[in-house]
Amino acid sequence: MVRTRWKVLGAAAALSVAAVAVIGVAHTPMGRPLLAYIPGFSSVCPIGAELDPVQRAQARAEATRGLRTDTPAPSHRVLAFELGQTSKDDVRGWARDAGLRCEEALRWTCSGHRLEGLEATVSFGFDPQGRLLEVEQRARVSDAADASAATVALARHVESNVGPATLERGRMDAGYLAAAPLRQHLREFRFADLRARVSTTNLGERGFAVRSVHQAL
């Protein structure tokens, strides 16, 4: 029993070291784009919370440089907003009219949002001038079919604004998603000035995470 306990503790320590290593690499100039693929991270990392708005904007520009293509996006529309133009006051008014409950911190996060019929949260990121740069919508459901249907609808909304996805991984199929934990379907839309991602991820016993992110680059 003692030997088993030490094995468990050793495995936990190894996982912790590996996680720290990944996060550490992701905060180097070479690895910063990895932050965009780590759950819970977006263009603004909690480690940079002590930065002033201008420094955060500079760090964000550096982190997203490798995500850009040469083609401008046909549209910057998401929900009722225009990335790069909509102001904080506009977002505040929209959230108030929608009856959302919001916390206005480094990133604004609002609960009570509806994402393709699912209960969700929506968060917002702004530049130093108070212009909207990022919108992230998240929902958690227990049924793979509901998650798949929501992701299909989200992807169609993005496609209607900017055209076909530039990257796709996994299958948009409930059976595929439900087959094993960490199964994911992802569609990504990359442009010179915009990046959008729609995904569903199987989180095992925690259900399925549906996520939509729009970033002005």
C-alpha cells in the first residue's frame, strides 16, 4: 500500500511538472501562440494581469502574430457587435438589455447568455481605447448530440459572415465526439485581421464543452 501511495504521488508530481513546463514554454516568444490552444486561456493570460492596458495590447499583438494570414476578413461581425469598433458602453447596454449578469474585471464575463439554445457565459476583451477586440462564448452540456448541433449552428453563423473554415479537425458527429474523452471537433477561420474558432470537446464525466471565440488580430 505504501509503495502504491508513492507511485500515485510520483505520478501527480510528474504531471504538475509537465503542466508547469508547458505553461512556461507558452509564455516565451516562440510558444505564446500556444496559449490560444490551452483551455482557459485566450489572448489575455492571467499571468499578465499586472500589466497596464498598453502593455497587455503589446503582448497580445505579439502572441497573435503567428495566427494571421494575408487575407483580410470579409466581416468582423459577432453577435450584435463589430470587433474593433463596438465600445464598452455598447457592450454594457447590450448585456443590460439581455438581462445578463456581468463582472467587469480584466475581462468582462457575463452569465445568463444563451448559446444556440444552451445556457452559457460570454466574455469580452477590449483594447486600451475601450474598443471590443474579443468575444468568447462557452457552454457545457451532457449530451453529445446537443453539443454537436450547437457547434454546427455556430459554425454556420461564422461561415455566413466570413466564408469556409481554413482549418478543420475531427468530425462534426455526435457518435465521434462521444466515443472517448478529449475527442474534439474544431473549425477555425483565420485572416489577416480576424481569427474565429468553433469547437466541441469531450470532457469525460464533465460533459461536452462548446466554445466559440472571435478575436480581432
